[in-house]
Amino acid sequence: MSTDSKVPSVILNNGVAMPQLGFGVWQVPDDEAAKAVATALEAGYRSIDTAAVYENERGTGEAVAASGIPREELFVTTKLWNSEQGHDSTLRAFDASLERLGLDYVDLYLIHWPVPAKDAYVDTYKALEKILADGRAKAIGVSNFLPEHLERLTAETSVVPAVNQIELHPQLAQAESRARHAELGIATEAWSPLGQGRGLLDVPALVAIGRKHGRTPAQVVLRWHLQLGNVVIPKSVTPSRIRENIEVFDFELDAEDLAAIGALDEGRRLGPNPAEFNVA
Ligand SMILES: NC(=O)c1ccc[n+]([C@@H]2O[C@H](COP(=O)([O-])OP(=O)(O)OC[C@H]3O[C@@H](n4cnc5c(N)ncnc54)[C@H](OP(=O)(O)O)[C@@H]3O)[C@@H](O)[C@H]2O)c1
């Protein structure tokens, strides 16, 4: 397989390069993940976003191993599930993730949710700092952390998270979090970047902008993210869409397009509010 990638990188706060567009595998069953990830790698994706709770780290790892792409050209992210928060349990959960992935390091390890009621994310993050120091993750970060959680984390730990992966799409543009991340030197990674494909991709303004550029609404939305500086991880199990979603580096939205997309923000979450999501 060719090792060329069309995807530019963002440089994280510890100097590690992360592809600005990757492939998400939430809700892809383990026995289908290898095929979907293989299609994505074939299409030029080099970054894969999985999580212990997705139960497809094994399939993801199989596709990575079978691809023949040199490990250092790939960027693999996985996440610690809520039930494993705590210092020692995190170290054990990380070992189990590596084993399922068939890897000896990940590129990025994230705390999946803050789980405020558990009050364990600081201790959990200290375990991530150890994993980082041991070279078993090239970068560490968080997911679904609100600015208040980041304030506490950065006050009580040493390593500023490289990434905060949050729900972000045109109907939930997350201006406050993005601004805080920029101040702290944290890269913003958008989950459900396409608004889970439901409804958003039929919005007339996006269809019209797509027509103007000869692109699909999904490509317009991904391009909007990229021009904001977000890292994006669209998911699809449909080969044509997997390929479509990476063809977003050869056109540019203008100021009028960006303003029209900006006007779609309703502050509407598809997923839970992290302040209240305490599922363990
Ligand atoms: N950290 C977290 O808490 C968290 C939470 C949610 C998601 N994530 C991560 O973010 C990734 C992406 O989010 P997501 O999976 O929720 O949603 P998404 O990427 O916004 O949307 C995926 C949906 O859109 C459809 N789709 C994809 N490309 C399309 C296209 N070009 N045209 C029309 N429809 C298209 C897919 O359908 P088909 O698959 O049927 O093609 C799928 O139903 C996840 O896979 C996961 O890695 C993280």
C-alpha cells in the first residue's frame, strides 16, 4: 500500500504531529472494524479513533497490522472507559487496550469522560502521565472535559492535555471551549463532526454551499472544521463515504460560507452533557 497521505498534521503541544483528519469507529462492530479501517487506510487516512468501550480495538488493530503501513506513519487513539477511572485501574485498562490493539504504544490516550460524580479524573490523569513518561503513549489528553474540568486538571497535574475531544459540529460550535483550548495550548478534536449524519447534512444552507463548490454537504462540514483548526474524525462504514470524507483538502470555503455555517449554531447537543454524564 502507498504510504502517501493527503492529510496535513497539526502539531500538538508536546511536538507530536497528529493528522488533522482521522477515522472514527464508534458503533462499528468488532468483526466489521477491520474491513472499515482497511478501507480507510487504503483511502489515505492514517489516524484511527477507537475506545475501549467501542469494543472494536481488536478489529482496529488487525487492520493496522494487515495494512503493512509503517507504525510510525499511523496515529492510533484509544480511550479509557469511565468504569476504569482511578490510578491503578487505569494502568491495567491501558495494558488491556494495548493487548487488544496488538500494539506496544498508542499515539494518543484519552480519558473518555470526566465523570464528575466519581471525582477520580485527576488521579486517572496522573496514571496517563506515567504512561506518557514510559513512552507507551506519544501524547495524552481528555475527552468531553468542560472548561471547569480543564481548570482543575491543569491546576493539579503537570502535563497539559494535548487534546480535548468534544462533541462539535455546526449546530454545536463550542466557541467557549475552543477559545479556552487555544489559550491552554490544547488541540480541539471534534466528535460527531458530521452531526451523526442525521438531519444536519440536509440543511439547505449546507446543500447550497456544497452546490457552489461542487461538493457534498458532508465535505462542506468537514472543510468548515478544518478551516476552524479542529481535528476531525468522521465515521462511516460505507466505502464511498469513507473516500468522500477525505477529499476535503483541495477546496476552500470563503468568508460568506463560513458565516452561513456559523449561523447554524444552536448549542444543541446530540450526546450527553459532560457535567451530568456519570455513567460508569
Ligand atoms: N469521545 C466521545 O465521547 C465520542 C462520542 C461520539 C463519537 N466519538 C468519535 O467520533 C467519531 C465520529 O462521530 P460519530 O460516529 O458519532 O458521527 P459522525 O462521524 O458525525 O457521523 C457518522 C454518521 O454519518 C454517516 N456519514 C458519514 N459520512 C457521510 C457522508 N459523507 N454522507 C452522508 N452520511 C455520512 C455515517 O453513516 P454510515 O456509517 O452508514 O456510512 C454515520 O451514520 C466516532 O466514530 C468516534 O470515534 C467520540
